Amino acid sequence: MAGATPASAGCELIKATNSAESPRAAAQASQANAAESAEAVKRRRGWRYVTMRARKVEPDPFWKAVRPEVPKDILIKPDIVTRKTYTQCWPGVVVPYVCTSGAVACGN
């Protein structure tokens, strides 16, 4: 196809934050959001496939005007680490619980 360029290989850092009524539900929601973000990167970059691997990232609060950063002493332990995501959760200010999942999405 004239003018077409092959999909470029590479990786992108993904950080996905969600909230819920329980830490478990917030973690599941942020992990699902990370997977959706990886698929969006795949589509945007024109990759044939995408893989994910866990990467610890800074917790990313929703309401930065209320809580600009998440103090380390309020993080709920243990962190949830899977093959695909690294998730950290904490009690929210405006919502009950918040979690941020980090991953590296790679593809070609």
C-alpha cells in the first residue's frame, strides 16, 4: 500500500486510577481501566498485538485540589502485583477507596 508505514514497535507507560466502595472493587476497576488503556494504545499506534507488564507508578489521586498527592502512610498494604499490573490503593477523601494501577504496554 503506497504511503503506508509499518506499525512502530515500542512501549508506553500506563497509569489508571479508579474508585469504588471497597479496595478490592477499586483495584479491579483500575486494573480493567489499565487493560482498556493498553488496547487504546494498540489501536492508536496500529500495533497487531499488545502485551502488558506490571510497573509501580506514583498513586494518582482524582481530587488533586483536595489531596494533591497520596501520603505513603495511608496506602493500604499489601500492594496488589499481578503479571500485568502493579496496584496501590488508599482511602479516598471524596470517594470511599481509590486505586492506581501501573503497567508498561508494549507491542508492534
